[in-house]
Amino acid sequence: MSNTSKVHDDVLSRAVRSGGERGTAIVEVDHIAKTYGSGAKMHEAVRDVAFDARPGEFLCVVGPSGCGKTTLLRCLSGLMPPTSGEVRLHGRAITSPPPQMGLVFQEYNRSLFPWMSVRRNVEQPLRKRLGKADRRTAVDEALAAVGLTGHEEKYPWQLSGGMQQRVAIARAIAYRPEILLMDEPFASVDAQTRIELEDLVLEVCATYGITILFVTHDIDEAVYLADRIVVLSPPPCVVKEIVTIDLPRPRDQIATKALAEYSELRKHVFEQIVGRH
Ligand SMILES: Nc1ncnc2c1ncn2[C@@H]1O[C@H](COP(=O)(O)OP(=O)(O)OP(=O)(O)O)[C@@H](O)[C@H]1O
Ligand SMILES: [Mg+2]
């Protein structure tokens, strides 16, 4: 057996083995399905998805375009009820967006209020939660964490796409969520910014101990970021496999991607998605 295939076998047997282990779950996705519409207009988007997320875990969900990832995330966040099955947070069914949950979507230009300054955008969800002084501290801290100190009084349209997405991330972390749901958050930024934002999210996740559910169709991104990857099938989606990514942390864009294990895991996930073995 060549060295590469030995690495392949070791990495993959460990990955698939531990993907099935059970730990204390913070979020349990219990066999959810979602069908839109009814009668002739019925469309089955999610067939059967089950997995759990453990506290502090970085869980990526990958699948081909149109397989039902956004639908799944909407069900997970309580924005939309599944047709069947249940999502539980700390053992309790989610029926509306829970206060412990933050959301970041792909369309940063639609998620920020253009008429509000950066400070007010980040502050907005905290208004009912914190007094003025505490809000100011929380906003300053979150903007510092995403490298936007000094841009507080600017408006979203005065910022680059990457900076706007940083504001969206700052807004999510200022809220101190236990869980952060992200739907292809870096899909519309350039490659360089994407790399910076990936590392920013890893840092934020580690610093604040946030559990992250991160949807992407980018296999490289998923392997780089995740503790585990939930691989979805073509639509209507089911879980094909849950792969453990036990690459060392902290991750590094160059060193991590140079590891033989990284390439093997990437290849494995790719094969799962395109259906080639
Ligand atoms: N509100 C809706 N009503 C009816 N069908 C919908 C609705 N939202 C999504 N769909 C359909 O459900 C399927 C899954 O869509 P979804 O957006 O969840 O996929 P996705 O994996 O997020 O896609 P992408 O990779 O393009 O982001 C698609 O066929 C889509 O057209
Ligand atoms: Mg989507």
C-alpha cells in the first residue's frame, strides 16, 4: 500500500467512524422533511435529514446546488416549520427563531439596513436586551473583533462587500448567540476576502465558544473550517454521510491545505457529492 493510500484509509476510516458517534447535542435535527406547496405545485425540497451539533462545534453542511440547503437552514432556525420531523435546541422543539440563535445570510446587501450606520446596524438586535452603555460596549467589542473599529459611523453603501459581511458577522456576535447559522455567507465576495472571512469566523467561533452551522457548496471551505461535515445528496436531499475532520487546529490557509489528510478528506467529500468512487 502506498503512503498516500495508507493516509487515505486511516483518515477515512477514522472520519467515517467518528462521524457516527454521539455526544451531548445542543441542536438535534430529528428526521426533518420539507415539501413546498400542495397538489400539482407540490415540491419536495428536503426528504430526510438527521444530525446533531455539539456545543462549540463547527458543523458544515455541504451539498450540490439546489439540494435544499437553504430550506434546511430555514427549518433549523425556526423561520419555517418542517413538513415532518423536529428540530430541538437543548432538547426543546424549535417553533420560532430562538433568542440564542444568530443568523448570517449570503446576501449581505439585503441583510443590513442601508439607512442605518454601521453602529446602528450592529446595535439594532440589542435594543431590547441591553441598556445604552452596555450596547455601546457590546458594539465596540464586536466591531473590534471583526476589524472594523473606526468605521462605526459609515453607512453600508460606503463599505466594500467584504466589510459589509463583517458588519453582518459583528451584528451576529454582538448578540452573543450560542449558535450561529450561516447560509453561504461568503459566496458573493472575492477569493481574497473569502479567505480572510473564513479565518475571522474560525477565530470568533473559538474565542466566543459559539456552535456554528455553516452551509456551503464549497468543499474546500467546508474541509478547512469544519469539525464535521454533513454531506447532503442531490435533491430532495438526504444525509449521504457525516465526515469528521480531525485536522489540527488552529487551522492555517497554507499549512492546513498542504496536509495529505486535507487532500484526502477533500477528495472523499467531493466523491460523495458527485457520486463517483
Ligand atoms: N419558497 C419556496 N417555494 C417553493 N419552492 C421552493 C421555495 N424555496 C425553495 N424552493 C425549491 O426548493 C428546492 C431547494 O431550494 P433551496 O434554496 O433550499 O436549495 P439550496 O441547496 O439552498 O440551493 P443553492 O445551492 O442554489 O443555494 C429548489 O428546487 C427550490 O426551487
Ligand atoms: Mg441556498
